[in-house]
Amino acid sequence: MIKNERQRRITRAHAEKFRDALHELAATPRPKNVPMKLWEAQTAGLKSQLQDLEAELQEYETLKTGGRKISRWIPSKDCRRY
């Protein structure tokens, strides 16, 4: 979870690097010594990480603009520890 502007800038820079890596991977033919499944897994991993970073950025922007509040869970006296 992004908590401040510094973290937002860092996350945004990382997202851009993942985006660039995806573009570079898409523009590069798969080397013959790399199995197709490995190539696809690498692409899927980059896409997944990029989606996670973009979701964090979106969540931060939503919270920053007051679009959603974070609720705090306060345990009840009736809760038992197991």
C-alpha cells in the first residue's frame, strides 16, 4: 500500500520500468534456446507485477481524493483468542 507521495513516485517509476520491459519483450523474438512456456511465463510475470503496481497507484489516488475511506477494525470485547 502506498502511503505517501514519495512511495507513489517510486511505484510509478517501477511501473514504467515494467511497462518498458514488456514492450521490449514484445518487440524481441523469442530466442530458440528459450522454451515457449518460459517465454510466456516471463511475459505473464511482468504483466502481473505491472497490474499490481497500477492497482496500488489507483488505490492511492482514490484515497488521496477522498473517494474511499479505510475502515479500521476494532476487536470486540467478546472476541476470544484461539
